[in-house]
Amino acid sequence: MVLALVLATSAEGAKAAHFSVIANLEGGGPQIGTIDHKTLYGTFQFQGDGALFSLTELGTYSLLHTFNGSLDGRAPNARLAVGTKGAIFGTAQLGGANGAGTVWEYSAERGFTTLHSFGANGDGAFPYQGPTLFGNTIFGTASQGALNNDGSIFSIGTKSGAYTVLYEFLSGVDGHCPFAGVGINASGVIYGMATGKGWGGNPNGSAWQFTSDAGLQTLYVFQNSSDGEWPDQAPTADNSGNIYGTTHIQNGASFAGAIWMVTSAGTFVLLHQFSGPTDGYEPNSPLVIDVADGNLYGTTSSGGPANYGTVFRISPAGSFKMVHSFTAGNDGAIPTGNLVQDSRGFIFGGTDYGSVFRIKP
């Protein structure tokens, strides 16, 4: 239910991005997953077994589906993909026929369909971030399961429904446990992260790319020095062959996380090191590239002056700006970890306190 509209605004300096709240939703923690024709689609991860909703940019809310644990999944992820004729694709971390998560589809015409239940025949288990659509195929990762319980890369044809395991991690030079989803460039190269979490191959995490011809190639292995560790968000690819991402923590005085780039030539560049109290702590969303100027936007789960999280902007050259620091007032608090951009360039996200916000770059 929408409780209030256009509750708060803020702006900073010349050419600053503008922050506003377009709605407050009951149920706690709206995750904004994708946008189609000025309608936002999102999930509530912890409202019962989870829920799927739509919200127009004018604030009209509709409940589309309520998840039912063992039948169709539990704890739907934030990130969604929109296909032809308005079909919405997503994943659930848990539940389904085998208790290890699901891939699902929703459309106004056909309703809700479970496309795949993880946890059988070495297909992977527990997808921790939503899928990416490329052409007529959705791609993603399962954090565990598969050959050595180290996770997998998968694809599902949106027309055929055929599920394919593209790669099984071995916890060697390839790393293990891809907690993050994937990014795909215009040529169809798949990029992703192995999180590490302190054990196995590449214990501090790594960035990789995958093609059907060349298989999986590790692009960079994090060292837990000035580069940080535990990259747990999907990377973002630009049109020049560079990829951008974040680390969950950074080996510095604040352990607050970092923003990095791997260039098309394979060079790792540290773009920004978070300090915590001043600009945010633990980045928790894949970066969104502004279609107009190439700047990247993201969120942190906490930190900032009020310690309720932030929205930030950073240029490919590393020029950093905190766009908004949440206060737990009408603006909400604790971003829920995904941002989407519409055709006009507006960027949207949600918070644990129920607010759905808009950034005008």
C-alpha cells in the first residue's frame, strides 16, 4: 500500500543529482528490480515468503504475486529482468521443489511460472542475485551446488525454457561461490565475480569473464591489500570493454568497501575507497551507468553522516560524489541493494524503511 508520495527532496551544488521520494510502501524493504514503460517492478524479500509488485512512477501500487515457499520459491532477489511483451524474470534464493531456490517468470497474460527449481542433478543451488537478460536468454549464477558445491553459471532460454549449466566452479584458479549475478557486454561476453569469503581458491575473491568458445577466464584476483576483498555485487560492463564493480570490504582503516575498474586491457584500477562515516559503508548494489554522461551510481547499506546508508555517483575517472545520505526520516533508510534507470535517465531504488526514491542525474 502506498502511504505517501513525493515526501522529500535534496540537491547538492551545480550539476548535482537530485533525490526525491516517490512513494512509501508497507511491508518493509521494497527492492526495485527493473522498469518497463514507466512502471517499476520489485520484490519484498521478507514479506512472508516474498512478494512481487509493480509501482508506477506516479505512485500506483499493485501486488502481482505472493510467493509460496516450496511451490515457487522463497526470498526473491532484488534484481529482475524484463523481456518482450512485459515478461518479468527473477530468482528466489530459497524454496522451490528442492529447497535451493528458483528461476521464475511473471507476465500479465500468463501469470506466474516457475521456470527452474535448483538443487537437483548438479545444477547449482541458492542464487543470491537476480538474472540478466541478453537476447532471448537469461543468465545468472548459483552460489553453491554443482560439481564441488562451489557454484555455477547457468542460462535459460526464455522461449524454450531449457536450463543449461554453462560452467561449474572448482575452487581453484577460477575461485568459488559466485554470490553476485552477471554483467553482459554488447558482444555477449559474460562477466562475474567469485566472492571468496576467506577460503578455497581465490579466498579474497576474483573477477572473471566467460564465453562459450573460451570458457571461463580469471581477469583479476583480489589480494586483500589496497584492492579490497569479497566482491559480492554483479559487475557492470561499458561499451568500451571496461568492467566496474565494488568490494564488500576494503583492507584499510575503515574496512568500508571500494569501487574498482578492470580496463579492456586487463588493468585493475582502484577508483574509490569508502571511509564509512563520510560517504558510506559496504556498497550493496550493482553499479548503474548513466546513459547520458557515463557516470556510475550505486548505494551503500550503511554509513554516511547519519549511518543509514548512501547513494553515490562516481565517474569512470574516479571523481566521487555522495548524492544522498539517508536519515531514517521521510527519505527512508538502508538501501535495499538495486538501482534501475528509465529511458529518461531517472534512477530508482528502495530502502528497508519502505521508501522508493528517484535520482534525477
